[in-house]
Amino acid sequence: MTSDLQNICAIQIKSSTVRHAELVALNNVTLDIAKGKWTSIIGPNGAGKSTLLRVCAGLQGDATHVQLDEDPLSQISPAIRARRIAWLGQNEPVQGEMSVYDLVMLGRLPHVLWFEAPSEMDHSIVRQALETMHVYEWKDRSVGQLSGGEQQRVFIARALAVDADILLMDEPLTNLDPPHQSDCLYLIKALVANGKTVVTVLHEIAFALCAEEIVVMNEGSVYFQGTSDEANTHRKIEQVFQNRIEIHPFKNRLVVLPV
């Protein structure tokens, strides 16, 4: 990837404010999300992380304040938007009787014309997504038969099936055991290596620091934005958590310890 490409923004937010009744969830936020990188959004509970991610997706707030690859999001049709952005939210509703295969096939809906059956390419992409998340053997099982962690892997497979250039993932590691958390982090890095843009909201700060870019939220505002390997980024993260954590390098990784 060239340095010029690295400077291109996948998503730009300009002066976005989101209110829930009297509560200001997002306060005049301006933010650039780098193209072809992994950006993690972190911060205390109620800081506005999930709201910011939904604004990036056009699911909340005023879409006229958001640009997608320099195109105004408000001028992109919902169908095209659904092809360009893959979304994984928190607490995704479970269609209990739906098969795993059919749920993942929902990721191909933006690419399938009305009243047309999925193509062989659609089926191939779905099979690949299932295999990537190691859930292909469950393809005929109903989603309601799966555990929470198993369901989460299926939802990630559905997001992969969209084959979008941008993936927005709110707490993708929810309910996953440590080996599958590790698999998911490696998957994100592989997606970015292949040119995708990934934005995650993660509570696990050590995992969030595996990303290249960090956005620190606090009280509905962007408190800090920087790269994950900078000491200043680590100090800002510690500050926003009231200096009740410390970030230390350990064997080419970063560990987060309570104080």
C-alpha cells in the first residue's frame, strides 16, 4: 500500500451531534477514519463509542455530516451503502429457527436483486465466510441451538459475507473464548492486510491496542486520536480511565494492568 493511499480517509465525520432526549450522546464530533487500517474506539462506559460507530454506518445521527470515501453518505442509496459497509452490532437479534447458512446468506442480500436467487458466487462467498469462522459444520443447524459465543462467530461470518470494503464491528469479541478471540484479532489483521478498513469498539483495552489507530472517547467527545504504539496514546488512555490502569510493553505486546 502506498503512502498516498494510507492518507486517504475511508470515513469523515464533520461536527456530528446526537441526542437521546435531553442526553447528548455525541457532542460536535469531527473525526477522520484512515482507509485500509484498523481503528479501535475505546473509552469509559457511556463515552459515546457505540453511538460514534452507528454514525459511521449512517444508522444514527445526520448523514449529511458523514462522508464515505469522500462521497456524502446522505447521497448514497441504502442499497449501495449496504454493499460498502458491513455492520456487526451488539446483541444482534437471534432468528432462532433460521439455519446458520441462511443467516450468513443474509450478508449477500445487498448484492442479490429482488426475486432472484443467490448466485453461485454468493454461495461461494458464504461458504468461505463460514469456513473462515470455523462454523461450516453447523450450516444446517438452527441459530437458536448455538451458544452465545457460537452465535457471535456466525454473526461475524455474516458480516464477512457482505464482502464490503469497510467493516464496522461493535464488540466483536463478545462471548468468545480466548482461542476464538485470538482468531478474530488475526482475522481483522488479515482483512486490513488485504485492503479492508476495519473499525471496532472494544472494551478489552489490550485487544484494542492491537489496532493501528486508536480513538479515545469521553463524555460524547473525541478525547484523543493517535497510533497504538505511541507512549502519548497510552498516557491518554490511562487518563481517560482516571489513571486506574497502566499500560506496559511486554514481549512485543502491550499489557493493561489495574492500579
